[in-house]
Amino acid sequence: MDQEHGLRTYGYGEILLTSGTLPSDINEMNLSQLRLHYLRSLVSNLLECNGYTVIHPQERQVSGSVIQIHLALSSSNSALLNRHEVVCASVVNSKHDAKEDSLFARHYLKQRTKELELMSRHKYGEQVVGWGEYLQQLGEAVVKVDLLHVKPGKVIPLDLQPTTSGRGRHTSCKGAAFVLYNCARLAAICKQFDDKVAEGYYPHLIPLQDVDFSLLKQEVVATVMAQTEQEASHPRLQNVPHPIILARLHPCGGSWATPGGPYPKGG
């Protein structure tokens, strides 16, 4: 099978990220292929967030010693040296308990977007007129949650019957609305903090290694931050912006502790 390649510069070397060939048009993918497509994008984003860069094979010759991670819809049973395979399991129709091959990505994206429009009309009335592009983007985000809310090797059962509630599409997730709401909430918290820093209300965050964790008194907060401190010292996480790490503290109700005393809590 042909492969699509991307070479990632790793902290101690390089990783070759490959996947099975997918249709060039996302709308022509079935749901299992769409899941693999989103998984590949997710892996790329995670690597980039950790400071890795992509190098395409055509830009330079790839040595045989490079570690390879291959994303596939089925196992190839390959035992090649330095090659690690990640199987992206199928999407099944829960009604028939069989792999869903008849529903294309474009149909499912349209269906989920339509459901969001109906729910929005119920809540906001005719205000939703003109929200087409926004609802399409939100619909794709919902589909991503539907397909990526469990580990790649686990089958995703979907109830593909149209619904206006957005519920009941899977059995092990609180739902896309719950996930997206909390992502938006955290994004708003981070944005408000950045705005307050720009206004001079909050000071800039200091380097993570200068944080005095002994000032933390609450047991839950101290435990979270102790784990964070250990994680942050890992070589693979050296490029992670520490505001992202420290943001884990805010939902616990604590303060950012520094040698000069605790910072006030962010908005």
C-alpha cells in the first residue's frame, strides 16, 4: 500500500510519521477513513505543540535508522526494525453492529451540522440565520469528538439515526457539547489572563523552574502541581509553553505561587 509521509524532528533524533493512503477529497471518505484522517492531524498537532517540526521526505533523503510510526486501518503484521504501528479501529453502526461503509464523511458532517442548526434554532430562534459557516465549523468539531473520544485501537460505535439532541451517538463519552463547552471555557480563561497581563493587572508568568511549589497548601492543588513539575522536567516536554501546564492549576481553585508570593487567581 502506498503511504503518505511526514518526517518529524524529535528531541533525540527523528520520527517518520506515515499512514495508509486516503482519498484526496475528505468528503469521499467513509467514517473509518475520516477517523484515520483526523487521527493523523491530531498526532501532527500534538507533535507541533511539543516543539517538533515536519520535514517532508522529498526535501532530503531519509536514513534507514529513523524511527517510524505508521497509522493504519488494519494491522500489517510487519516486524520491521524501528517501525511502530498504530491501528485506527473502525467506525461501526451500532444499529447493525457492523462497520459503516455506506455513509460518507460529507453526509455525516452535513447531518451533524443540521442537528446543531435545529438545536440552535430551538434556543436562539431566527438569530441563527447567517450562522451557516460557524455551524459548519462547529459541526466538524463535533464529528472530531465523535471519532476521537476513545483511544485509536478501540472501535467507535455510532448511532447514525438523525437526532435533535446530539445525544446517544456513543456510549463512553459525555458528548461533544460537553467537551467543546469546556474547551471554550478554558480558552476564555487563558484569553482573559493574557488580556489582564497586557493591561498590567497580572504580572507575566515566571519560568516554571522558578515557581515555589512549597507555597501550595491545598492537598489537591499540591498533588496536581507535583505531577506537573515532574512532567515538565521530562526532556520531551521542554518545549511545552508552561502557561499551558500551569493552566491546569486554575480549575482547582488555587493561585500561581512564586518566590514573591502567590499571584492572584486568573479570571
